[in-house]
Amino acid sequence: MDKVRYGVIGLGMGRAHISGMREIMRAELTAVCDTNEERLADCLKSYPGVVGYTDYKALLERDDVDAVVVATPDRLHREMTVAAINAGKHVLCEKPMALTLEDCQMMIDASRNTDRKLMIGQICRFTPGFMRAKQLIDNGEIGDLFFVESEYAHDYSKIPGTFSNWRLDPLRHGFLGGGCHAVDLVRWIAGNPYEVAAFANKKMLVDWPTDDCTIAIMKFPNDVIGKVFVSIGCKRNYTMRSVFYGSKGTIIVDNTNPVMQVFKTESDCGFTVPMLYPISLNNHNTAGEIASLTDAILNDIPIEMDAVEGASTVKAALAAVESSKTGRIVKVDYDF
Ligand SMILES: NC(=O)c1ccc[n+]([C@@H]2O[C@H](COP(=O)([O-])OP(=O)(O)OC[C@H]3O[C@@H](n4cnc5c(N)ncnc54)[C@H](O)[C@@H]3O)[C@@H](O)[C@H]2O)c1
């Protein structure tokens, strides 16, 4: 096998995955699926030779589909992912992995019962600025971490309506649905938060079924503390400004700013030098995701952003939602 042949289910974000795929030599698109015939026809027009379906089960029956991208509304992730694995396909499932821990567990179990790969599309792990920050932190450039913060500020009233009503699902709290990006980022940098406390309100999207603004504070391993702020009703451009504080320096990185700032205390001269790193603003680096999954399949190597990682992000996010509702600090384990 020298190529991975992909099928894509859901042609909203799925189209971004298809574009990413076209950049990867060892990935090939063979089939697509969407219940919306207009979207399906539009996609097939752009990719002659690719076959299209409105029923995802028909796509799963094809022998020329080795791996499937599940890019449908969150509530469908579990059903489609488990069906795809049971049909012998590898899967890249969009974030959040699922809306409940029960669904996450079923997806983990399905992947554990086979040799098929299951990757969750937490795309911040492929965002150039966040990758660079992680590399600097892992190399010890800012010393011992003591505080991490990230935010997901995204005005959902600006997301075009037709395809997005599923976001009004009461199980899709803003802190989980979009906020999982920021939660996953701080988990990736600082490890699994084991205590979470949160406050939330709803002053912007007053008809939304969940709170629209949440602040969570978290305790991480190695005595690191941190916070995640999520607003899905804020009046500003989409951003994920993130700051990582260490004993020797601080990194400020934002997926909408082409410059990452690194402040380092140089002990010899005793002052702080801000260094500016140019970074690409490729916030949806689907090519990076597809390349990673394709390599893992072709070389049979483990996936970093696997099912347990995806479920751990859901668990941390749901702990914050629970805390905001109960007013209690929530202790979190990561046994799946
Ligand atoms: N990684 C990211 O940054 C990012 C960005 C946006 C969305 N997402 C995720 O991608 C997923 C899809 O979001 P979106 O913005 O593309 O939504 P969308 O509504 O634009 O697209 C979803 C598509 O799925 C199709 N669909 C619905 N039910 C289906 C079914 N049973 N079979 C086949 N197709 C079906 C719809 O017709 C629609 O075209 C969600 O899980 C979302 O959280 C991730």
C-alpha cells in the first residue's frame, strides 16, 4: 500500500479536509458523502472521478476507501466513527470527539478492538504558532511552566445559519463545542487538569440553549495552574490568544497574529528581551492532520491525537461545564 484512499462524510469542514488532502502526495480522495444534495453536487463538480453518496453506509461499503473523515455535526460522530471502524476503515473524526463521555467510550472501545487508527481532529496541534510554542516549551526555553492560559473567542452569531442549526444542541455547550480547542491546547502543553472550577453566564446569545461565556481555572500536574476563557457571543474577531508562563520566560501566541512573542530573562544581563517569531496563520492546517494520519496508516505508527486524547479533552471540558452549573470544584480522572 503506497497511498491512503479517503472518503469524506460531511462537506462543510469536510471541504477543508479535501483541500488539505490534495497537498499530500500519499493521500487520494475517492468518495464523498453529504445528505445535502446541493453541497454534494458542488463537491463532485470540483473533483471529477470521485463518487458521491447521500448515505454514509454506502460509502463505507467501498473497497477503495481505506480511511474516512467524519466531518458531520457532533451528535453523529459516535455512530459514524464506530460504523466506519467496524467496516474496516481508519478514521479522522472532527472535534469535539463527541458530546458525551458514553459516546467517547464507545469510540475508544471500537478502536481498541481493531488495528484501525482513530484520530481526533484537534487542529490546534497542527497550527504553526502553537506547534512552535510547544516545541520551545519542550526544549526548556522558558524554564519550568507555572501558568498557562488560552481562550476561544468566536462570535457564533456570525456563523452563517443554513448548516449550523445543529450547534444549538443543548448538549453542545460552547465550552465543549468550540472551547475544546483551547482546552485541548492547554492539555497538550501542561497535561491533564485534575481539578477544574468554572463560572459561566449568558448575556450575549440569550436564545442559545447553553451559557455563552465561561471562565475555567484548572490545576495541572507539576504544580502548574491555568485558565481557559470561552465566549461564543463576544463582539470581536475569532481568536485563540494563548500565553504560557515559565521560570525563564513567557510565550504569547495568537492564531490571528502573524508574530509570536517570546520574552526571556537573560540572567547574564538581567533584563527581559522580547523576541519576535514570524508564524504562518494557517489555522486550519488540515494538510498537516491528513499527512499525520496518512503516515501513521502507511507506517503503522501510533497516532498522537488518538481516541483517549480526544476523550480526555471532552472530559476536561465537561468538568468545567459541571462546575459552572454546580458551583463546585470538579476532580477529574482520565481512566477510559
Ligand atoms: N477543526 C475545526 O477548526 C472545525 C471548524 C468547524 C467545524 N468543525 C467541526 O466539523 C464538524 C462539522 O462542522 P461544519 O462547520 O462543517 O458544519 P456544517 O453544518 O457546515 O457541515 C456539516 C455537513 O454535514 C452534513 N450532514 C449532516 N448529517 C449528515 C448525515 N447523516 N450524513 C452525511 N452528511 C450529513 C450536512 O448536510 C452538512 O453539509 C463539527 O463536528 C464541527 O465541530 C471543526
